Amino acid sequence: MKRPILLHPDPRLKKLCAPVTDMTDELRSLGDDMLATMYDAPGIGLAAPQVGVLERLIVLDCVKAEGEAPRPMIMFNPEIIAASDETNVYEEGCLSIPEHFADVTRPAEVQVRWIDRDGKEHTQEMDGLWATCVQHEIDHLDGKLFIDYLKPLRRQMITRKMTKLKRELARDKS
């Protein structure tokens, strides 16, 4: 089931998310809903707070090549356990901040540990777009947005534009 995506500024997007302590069918279903929402948007990653759930859950699929099989990932309690000194710069966007993009510098490679929907722990090395995406989504779980990496003036400008957009969308609904 597709879920509505919260738009910045929303206080829930700035909150620290609670660890998942009990793998429930409800949480598994949330993971499936988040994948459906992400693909529909379309995006390559989505974090639970973006759909209003303050738990440590992210989904991603960075496969973009035409004809290549999707690689959907549902990660509970994801954490970066190692990061390279080498960095990459990617132009990032966010489903909660549509139409806005900016270059963000992050570690080029990361090692990530998480629990899958069956409660099994995984560890994986990620690089390129996958590394950027997983770091972006984990940031969401810590109440951090990609615009927080920008200079204050640019961040404020984007926030003002998003506030205006939210007002216009609210007006259109009424």
C-alpha cells in the first residue's frame, strides 16, 4: 500500500528514530509499503520517518539501468560500522524535498550492518550510489536531511520554498 510522504518542513523529519526491538508483521508490512511508495514516487531510497513512522527502518534500490533486475532492500536498525576516508560527491535529492538538489560529500565506501525482515543480521560493503543512498537514508533516522549539509543561506532558501509549496498544496486540497 502506497503511503503519503511527509514534506519538509515537518517536525517528524527532525526526530531521532527508535530502534526496532521486535520484528512484527506490522513492521514487515510497513517495509513492503515503503518499497511500493518509493518505487511509485519514484525514488531510490525511503526512510520510515518520511512516512510518519519514527522507527529505524529504511528501504532502498539503487538499480537504475534499463533491463537490470531490481534489488529492493529492507533494512531494520541499519548502521554504518566503517567508512572510507575517500569521499564522493553526489547530487542528492529527497522525496521529502521534491524539486531540490544539491551536491553532498560523503564517504565513498561504507560497511553497513542491519537486520532483514526475517530477523537475520547482515553486513555489506557498499560503494558508489548505494553508499550515498544508504548514508542519506540512515541520516533520516537521526533527524538529519541532506540540506543540513548545505550552507545556512541555501538551506533557508530551500526551506522557505518548501513552506510555500506546502501552503499551496494545502490550499489546493481545500
